[in-house]
Amino acid sequence: MRNGLLTGAVVVLLCSAFSGCILADHDFADYQRAPASTSDGDAACVPGTCAAVAAECGVINDGCGHTIDCGQCAQGFCGGAGPNRCGSAPCTARSCEDQGAECGSIDDGCGNLIDCGSCGENASCNAERRCSCQPKTCEELGAECGDTDDGCGKKLGCGKCSWGEICGLESPNRCAGMPCEPRTCEELGHGCGLADDGCGNEIDCGRCASPDVCVEGLLNFCFCQALTCSDAAAQCGEIDDGCGGELYCGHCGPKHDCEDNRCVKD
């Protein structure tokens, strides 16, 4: 009894010194905090020892991704007095299921490490040897809009599309604009000049026949700019205004006659 208490005290002291070793399966997952550091500044992993967890036999994890062989029992069975402890009682190995482990490797209680498998996609094995789902972000899923599954069975909201775009029009959770049907000059009502086809493209609606000029605005149209008497240098009589009409330019004063729309002396 006294030896048992003494051993327990030693184990408690060792576990305190080694920052929380776990006797159940000798997991040194927390035993990675050390004053030493690597060249990149990260804390170095200091491997555990058989003595740190009072392991007398079998194989244990060292907490740094490796295993340690703690030897065999001189007498009795490994696990007969507890995990990796020598004792007279036969050891009954515990399975992954018995210990509630879904992944990773654990001690079967009889000095052997057993493999409990790996987690599926989008999941990782935690310190309790359970698979935990790592939810995806909208960016990781390539989702721009709407709701989708985060990979762990929960709804993930990925926002809305910009004005003029529709979510899922071409592919799920992706924004896309409505297909644009370009319009012709005739459909737009333009008779000349340059215009927008309604889809951001410039189209040429032609030129006006002389002497018409193109008036561009809400609707582009051809307009005939009639000549003035001044434009034609006409001082008298009637002239063609260039748009199919006649323009009267007055008459000459006394002792002057109108010849070729110019006033000359008699």
C-alpha cells in the first residue's frame, strides 16, 4: 500500500513537471511547451519518456509524433496493474470503440498502440481522438451569393449579388448578369451618327445626305439647315434655301436693279 501511494505521488509530480501528461493513454499532446525554440521562433516539441508517465512496459506515444518502447515485464502481464504497468492480473485490451476513439492511435491498456483510423474529408482528429468538422468559408467553396452548406451540415450565408446580377443564373451560388440582346439603329430610332446598342457597344447609324446634318441626342436624326440670304451672299430677289424651299432676300434701292441676286446701278 505504501509503495502504491509513493508511486502515485511520483507520477503526480512527474505529470506536473511535464505540463499535463495524460495517464489514460499516455498522450503527450500537451507536452509540447518548452523554453527551447526552433530557428523560426516556434516552441520546440520535447518528447515524453516512459518515466514521465511511470510506464513500465509496452509502447507509448512520445507526444511528438513518435513512439517509445518501454520494454517488457520481468514478471506478470503488461497492463496487469494499469496502462503500461506490470501486474499479476491478466490484461484485457480495450478497443477504440471501448474508449470512444474515432481516429488516431491510442494505448489499448495492455502496452500496445492501436490505430483508430483517420477522419473523412473536411474533418480533423482532435486531442480526444474524435473527428471534428472544419466548416468551409464562402471563399473556400467559391460561393459569391446565396446560402450553401458549410460542409458540416450548417447553413452558410454568402451575401447578395451586385445590382443587375442574379444569383445562380449560370451556376449555383455564383453571380451573373442577364444576357444582353443588342438593338439595331432602326429599333433604337436613330437615323444617323453613333449610338449605344443597349449592351455597351457603339454602332454606326450612317450619315445624312448633303446638305442635311446629323443632330445627335436622345434620338439621332437628319436635319436640313436652310441657307440664309447672308449664307448665299444674296442682296435681293429669291433664292433656293437648299432644303427645297425659296427664300426672299428683299429688293434694291432707287436706281439699282437686282441681277443674280446682287444690286447693281442702272
